[in-house]
Amino acid sequence: DQQVKQNSPSLSVQEGRISILNCDYTNSMFDYFLWYKKYPAEGPTFLISISSIKDKNEDGRFTVFLNKSAKHLSLHIVPSQPGDSAVYFCAAQRRETSYDKVIFGPGTSLSVIP
Amino acid sequence: NAGVTQTPKFQVLKTGQSMTLQCAQDMNHEYMSWYRQDPGMGLRLIHYSVGAGITDQGEVPNGYNVSRSTTEDFPLRLLSAAPSQTSVYFCASSYSIRRYAYEQYFGPGTRLTVT
């Protein structure tokens, strides 16, 4: 049973528009969430994170929103650029238990069309 | 800084063979981990380590062994390769403050095929 779900395997967006990637989790004990970006034949790279005490975190074109009651988070990319085309993984962990396992979702492949 | 390095990049094994995937980091990170990536499954944690001499199992540890004799190195051993272990393997490390691990830095991956 997947604890972290990304129900859209793929997403296509026009350059300049907003990309919204969604992630749902089932374990209410998760208290720290991260997004990673992965290009083909490379390792994932960290993009942005959010603690459960916040509902929004922003870093340049990237904003992550957390809705704890719905166990849902989303990553907004504005404006989308062709270089954003990659697979995006949502991840969750229970930091309060220290070094607990980081659980990744299956990923969403984003294509930004020029 | 080289970051996280992994060798080899590609490997083909026959069923029953054993091998070690190497991972090293030069960032003095306490926390290191091994993941496998399979289509539609995301990244699944195999084993992790919170410091030299300390390792623990992840979600899918069966068929794999790890050890952590130094801060820098975290090798992953396949004891008797099976076709189900065909995957892309990623090693990662992260710094920690008061035992809270932060974002992870990943290596470039090892693509393993078991025939």
C-alpha cells in the first residue's frame, strides 16, 4: 500500500503557464515533505521542502502548498520553462522520530512545451 | 567537492552472482542511504545508515547487505543476484542537525541488469 501517491503519471504544460503537481499521503505522522526533480540518466536533485507547521513555502518560481487536513501537497511552478521538463518526486518523512525512513511517491513526468 | 559518487555506472550479472555497488561522499554527511528505482514505483529505500558502524533496513532490504566502516563509504552488496533485482540503484547522503536528516544528495545511479 503506497503511503505517498502521485496520481498523475504525466503532465504537459505550455511554456510560460503554471504547472501544478499533486501529491497525497496516507500517514498522518509524516511531518516533513520534499520535492525532488530528476532528469534522465541522472540522480534526483532536491527542489523544495516544507515542514508540517507551515502551509506554504516559496523559492523563486517554485511554491509548495501543504493541506494537512486533506493530507495533500502540491508543487506550483510559475512560469514553467522547457528546462523544467523532468520527473518530479514527492517524498515524506517523520523527522520527529529522527532518521525515520523517507518515503517517495512514484513520480510525475512533466513536459513543458515551448 | 565530487559530491556523491557511484561505481559502476552499468553492470550485467548472471543469476546467482554476487557483487558490490560502491558509494562514496566527500561532504562529511552522517546519513547515507540506498534506493532502487523501478518503473511506476518511485524510489524505494533498501538500507540506510546514520553514521559509521550504524545501519538499518529500509522498505526492501531482502537480498542486500550493507556496512558502514567509514563516514565516506557505504557499499551495497548483492548476495546472490536475481532477475527481480534488475533496477537502477541510487545512493544518497544528507547532513543532519540534532539527528534530523535534511534533503538528500543523490549519486548518478548504477543501472543493474540480472539475466
